[in-house]
Amino acid sequence: MTDTSDVWRGTLALMVLKTLESLGPVHGYGIARRIEQTSENLLAINHGTLYPALLKLEQEGFIASEWGVSENNRKARYYKITRSGRRELEKATREWQQTTAILARFLTPGEEPS
Amino acid sequence: MNFKSLRSWLARLGGLFQKERRDRELAEELEMHLQLYIDDKVQSGMTPEEARRDALIKFGSVEATKERYRERRGVPALENLIRDLRYAVRVQRRSPGFTAMAVLTLALGVGANTAIFSVVNAVLLRPLNYREPERLVMVWEELPAVGVRRDTPAPGNFNDWKTQNRVFEDMAALEYRNYDLTGDGGEPERLFAYGVSTNFFSLLGVGPAEGRDFTPEEGRPGADKVAVISHGLWQRRFGGERAVVGRDVLLNGEKHTIVGVMPRGFQFGTLDMSVWTPFTLTPEQLSNRSIHFLEVVARLKPGVTAAQADADLKAITGRIAAAYPDDAEGLSAEVVPLHEQVAGGVRRPLTMLLVAVAFVLLIACANVGGVLLSRSAARSREIAVRAALGASRWRIVRQLLTESVLLGVAGGLLGSILAVWAFAFLQQLVPAGMRESAVLQLDMRVLGFTLLISLLAGVVFGLAPALHASRADLNDALKQGGRAGVSKGQRRLRNSFVVAEVALSLVLLVGAGLLIQTLQRLRGQYSNLQLESVLTLQTQLAGNRYKESARRAAFYDEVLARVKSLPGVVAVGYTTGVPLVRKGGANGLSLEGRDNGPGAFWNANHRQISPDYFRAMGVEVRQGRAFDERDDEGATPVVAINETMARAYWPGESALGKRFKAGAPESPEPWLTVVGVVADVRQTGVDTPIKAEMYVPYRQAAKHWQTPPYSLFPPRDLVIRTSVAPTSLVASVRDAVHDVDPYQPLSSVRTMDEVLGRETAQRRVGMILLTAFAGLALLLSALGIYGVLAYFVVQHTPEIGVRMALGAQRRDVLRLVLGKGMRLALTGVCVGLAGAYALTRLLQSLLFEVKATDPLTFGLIALLLTTVALIACYIPARRATRVDPMVALRYE
């Protein structure tokens, strides 16, 4: 699956939160690269779409940002997850797992519900 | 809205600020993103050029990202609005002349509306200051057969109503009283007062702010005398001290204990009441049905309507009439809601003024709209460019509307300031019965109204030009290069604005003209009395000190003699009451040799006067003679009557020498011989019908008349005709009275002209306002015509130039332009005449001796408007004749 369909767009926020949780403070490019790496390049996101999503998360108070210096000495904006962001991540993860579990049951062949 | 979305909305609102910094940071951040990507790719072996290209592909459109980011950051609709507003402010600033004109025009329009609405709000919309005021009513007696309306009830009838009705929770009676206040160390002072049933305050649901209400026991005969005083008296006379409660004062020489002080703004009745005392109806009074002097207020039971109460009271009164034909034949009753009683009289004038100011606002809108139309034509290139760059039609309309609404709101703001400034003047429109309680103020309702009409005005005058502008043909507009002419539709629209303005102005002017004439006729009735040189004041003699009529007569004689000898006094007289102050009631008479049985309604207002009263007041003796010193106690009882009475009671013959008496033919009153017939004076009100009036010499009245109601009305008002300015005599007259009795208070000192002025004040204010509005309308329409023609001339300068080059004379050009303007004006005049014919009928009840369709007024106003229009047309027309053909053609 290589296109950024609606399903994926909706989960972008979740992926961003998860990335920030595991990596700590990181800049936008870092987030994009990490998402691509994690998906083993199966998911090629349009990097531009990341920024409105980051802004939305920040407005909602799930992430915070500040300016810092990158590994190769460039000025960059670093994002980190906030406490309410962690709570949101937990909640979203649980919901997502539930959803996938339900879908898995539907899609797995041979197992008729009794 | 949950916390998450609230938080993000706040963040987005925050995003409206510091846009530049945020934009810069975003650009930096995105650039960094690309750099980091390029760094990575270069490390893995790409050339920097390839890496950059790859980065841009990977990133997608940077600009689109920025745009989406911005949308997410702020609130686009709000940002557009702010941008429109900023732009609108800039546009207005670019043409300060137009802006000032438009804002001022709208301010006058909106201000007039705010002013009148604030009166409507205070008088008609705000409830009265009592508990559940909508359940309060007044109850009056009526005698439909003789046209007596809303008469004060007799105690016996009140008593029956109170015991037999099924519609009232409670009923209270009031009696008008006068007190001389002494015994507290201050100057003697005359106070207006009400004697009230002890349940009066609790019935209204407003108790004293200090002290306590009356107890029921205090209404019984023989109880200790107590009084409740007004906030005003408390402040003025007792310095607002709490300790006034419990204090003893003398009212008409009798000790009363002050038990309470009413709150500020409490008012009941039309006079400035200072004292309320409990009143007691004796058993004799409670069965009396012939002396009518009470005012009756009642509280409806919950759920009962005034109409139901009216029916119930009419039924009871019908039974009374049947049971007591001597006193109550033909008697009926009327229940009037208290608010109607107090404010009903101004509903019509206020409605008239509301219509007038609505007209003024419409004219203001038409005016500004007209100019805006021409301007939008001049701006058509700008608008076309916007449209070409992709602005939607709605977006353009919205932007133009923002401009006009901005103008409207600015006008509204300025208008409210104008309105507040006029409040003191407008307060005169508040009826006397709510003078204390209904204070004009800019409350939420008035502000809301003003904001609403400002916005509405902005939309009304802005919409048509905006729609027109946005519909303009792009290609044409761009090609014409900004020198675009007005489209045919726009021209027609602007022309119809002018026609409407002229028509509306004409209606207002006709209304104002009719009211001016009414006022002139009302005042003209008194012009032969030369009231401006008549001073009047009241000396109400307290009953306990002047019980004997001889003492009263001595007081009058002495005062008259002293005042007469003052320099500058031409004549001086005493009367029961001067016209328009004491309005008097009708009392029954018997005519000698006529059928005086039931069904005969001979009656007259009566006044007791001193011999020189007619000369002092300026009342002409038409037949017979005035009184003189010979008409004393020992002489034949005489009477003077007015012409109306002479005509009505002795039609076709001379009334001189005829005799009649007060009351029934068998009553002990003496027969009075008519010795004089005097001119009619409208005494009971400037526009009430003239009734029969009789005057008797006070010396004879004091001797003969021992029975009420005649004995109740000894002379009270001193009337002084002067050859100098009347007010310059006040001090010496006061001294003269105090020389006779140092404890006698004087009150209501004023010239008769002032009395008349007060009586006509409300109409005068209404007339002045309507005239001002009409004048404003006239000015605005003149400006409207001028604007259209001036624009026409500018637009047609080349054409005029060609015509003149081809040999047209100045006169032809003048005729062309004038003709165009006058066609509009005359169309407006015709439409206006028709409108006025239809609308001024609604004014009829406000007019006096003028027909609502008075042809002279209509003609003169039409002429006036045409003349003004002609002047407004002439200025641009003359400019057109000055067009230099060479210049005009070169311009082309």
C-alpha cells in the first residue's frame, strides 16, 4: 500500500505521537523519516502533509515545540509529546487495537462466529 | 464543545495575531526540512541538484502546504472579515469627504431613531415601577348620555364596587389633598398630597424605603394622624436623615407623625406628590353618590383581564344606576389598565414620530446608497480586476457590504451620542404621570435597537450598489479603463432613490405643517387674552385657619387691595382657578321656568371670582356687565355666564336677566340672575370642547353657598395683569400676601403664558421634532437631487461639449439638466402627495381645527419642495453651462 489514502491520513496523528513517544524530541524531517523507516518504506508520506497535522496536534495540546539545533548543526524546530499527548496516545492505541482486532476477526477466513 | 476543541479554537484565535512572525518561522521550518533531506541524500551519494529535486518531489507543493497550514492556524472566515474591514477602513480613509458625509447623514438618521425609540422604550415598553403592573387598573365613572368620560367616582359607588366585584384582588381609593407643612422650623410650604386607603401601597406592591406602611387601624376615624413622605421631600426638606421617621410635623396645622419615606422614583398620579396620608370614609360618605372626587385603583385577580373586569364593573354600576336614579341615572363605569391610563395619550404621537424617524432613516439610506452607487461605478475597474483574479461574486458583494455596514455602524455610534445629547429635551415627551419613574436612558434594549438599525441601514443602502457592482461586465469594465459610466440599471436605481427621498420628505413636511398649524391655532385661542403679561399664583387657604367665610373674604379683599397698589399692576383678581390649571367639573343646575326633571342635564363649571377678575385675565364682557363692588353679600345674587352657556341654554333669546340655581329647583340655594355674558375661554384643556361656564362674585358665594360642591371651591388663584415684565413683580406680590398673613404659603407662581406653554408642551415638542425631522429630510433630498445631477453633469461633460460645439445655447443646456432634475423632483412630489394624503389621516386625532388633508398645507409644501429642488438642480445645471466645448472634447 503506497498511497496516502484517507485511512492513513487519519492515522498520521497517531503515528506522529507514537514516534515522539519513542524517539523523544525530534524535528519534522526526523518524524517523516522515522515513519517511513518504521513502515519499511511501504508508507511513503507526502512530507508537506506532516506540518498541518503537527500544528493541529500542537493546538490540541498533545505535542509542544521549541527551536533547537540539529545533529548537523542546523537550526530546527523540535517537537515533543506532552503528558496529555501520552494519554491521548494510550487511548488511541487501545481504540486502534480494538478496531484492528475486530476487523481481523471479520477478515480471517474459516472462522464463522458461533 | 469539549475541552480539546475549545483549546484548539483558542489556539486558532491566537493564530490571528503575529502572522508575519509565524509565517517566517513556518518558511524557515520547511526550508530546514528540505535541507535535512538534501543533506541525507547527498551523504548517500546524490549530487546536490538531484537531491534538491528529489526533496521537492517528496515534499509536495511548499506553497500548498503553507496555505493549508495557514488555514489550520487561524479562522479563515474571521480573517476574511478582518481583511474586509481593514480594507473598508482604508477605502473610507481614502475619501474622507464622502465618508464624513455618509457617516453624518447616517448618524442623523440613526440618532433620530435612537432618540425616539428611547422614549418609546421608557414610556411604552418598560413596565411601570410596581409589582406585576400589568394587573393594575384604574376604575372610573362614566355618564355616556352627557359625554362625561373617566370621571372621579363617588364614595358610595366605590364602596359598592369594592364589596360586589368578583374580578379584583384588592381595590384602593385616593383623594387629592393639599397640605401646608409647618412645625418643623422651616418656611411654610404647600404640598400636593394624596389621601389614600391604607391598603394603597400594598396594592401597588411598593412599600416605603424607610420606615413602614400604614396599618389598617390608621385608616379608622379617631386614629393618630400619620403620614408617608416622598423621597424628594425627604431629601429637600429633611436632608435625607433617617431620623425623620417618627418625627412630628404639622400638616394644615394638625400634628402628623411621619412613619415612612417612599423610595426614589416612586410616582402615582400626574402631580408631584410629596405626602400620603391615610384616609377615612365616614359612614355618611360611604353612602354618598352625588359628590364625585375619588380616584380608584385596583389589582386584577390573576388570570382576569381588564375587559372582564370592565364588564363586571359595568354590571354592578348598572344596578347602582337602577337603584339610585336621583344620583346615578345613566351611570356606567370603565376599567382602564394603569399603563394605558398613564401612557395611552402619547402612544399616537410617539407612533407618529417613530414613522417620521423611520422615513428620515430611509431617506438617509437612499442618499448614501445613491452616492455609493455612483462611487461603485467609479470603482468598477477595481472590482473587475478582483473578479478577474478569481474573487467570487459573493466575495465581492461581501466586501462592498462590509464597507457599507462599517459606515452604518460608525453612523450609529455617532447617532447614539446625538440621541443622548437630546435626552433632556426628549424627556418632555414623557407623560406627566411617569415623569419620575420613566427616565430616558441608553439601556440594552435601546443599544440593541440602534445596533440593529445601523446594521440594517448598512445592508439596505449597501446591497443594491454591491449587487450592481458585482454584476458588472468584466470585459467592459476593464476595457473602459476606470472611466466607466454608470450602467442604465444603476442610473435608474439612483433616480428612484431620489424620487423616494422627495416623496418621503413631502409626507414629513406635510405632517409637520399640519402640526405647526395645530399648535398655532391652539395658542391662538388665547391670543386676545395677552397671557404674556399675566402673573398667577396660588394661595390655598387652609380650612382650619380660614373656616369662616368672612375671614376668607377679608383675606381676599386685603390682598387684592395691596397688590393693586403695587406699581406696574394694571388689574388684579381672584378666581377659584385660572383656565387650564383648574379644569373643573360640571355641576347640576335648575333653570327657572324650564323642565328640570330627570333627564335634564343643565350643568356648568363654576368659578368664584373677585369683581376685577375678567379685566385681570382679559376676558371680554360681551353682553351686560362685569361684577363690581355693589354685588356684595346684601345685593341680589348675580352670575355671569360664558357665550356657550348662553347659546346652549337660552337659544335665540338674550340670557340677560334669566335666573337659575345650583342643584334641584327645590334646593335652598338662591336664584342667580344673569347680569353678564362673557367670551368663551377654553378652560378645561387647550383642545377640549368648550363647556358651559358660570362665574359668581365670591362675596355672595361665601354668604349663600353653604352646601357642597359649591362651598368647596372658594377663590384660590390670584391673577395679576401687569404693565411691566410679570416676573419682576413676584417678590413684591409675595411681600404683599405675607403682610396680610405671614403664614400663608404661595405656590405655582408663574405667568399665564407658562401655564399655556406647559399645557401645550408635549405637542410643541412633538411638533418641533417632526419639523426638525422634516427639515432634515428636505435637506437630505436636496442633497440627493444635487448629487444625482452633479454626477450626471460630470458624466455627460463630453456630450454637453459636443452639443455646445454644434451650436447649443447655454439656455438649452440649462434646460436639459434642469429638466432632468425637475422630472425626478416632480415625480417625487406627486408620489409624496398621494402618500401624504393616505398617511396624514392617521394624524387627525392630533390635529386641532385643521383637516388632515388641508389643501393649503399640501399646496404650500409641494411648492416649497419644488422650489428647493429647483435650487438643488440649478447649481449643477449652471455648472453644465460653463462647460468649455474645447476642454470637454479634448477630454474625450
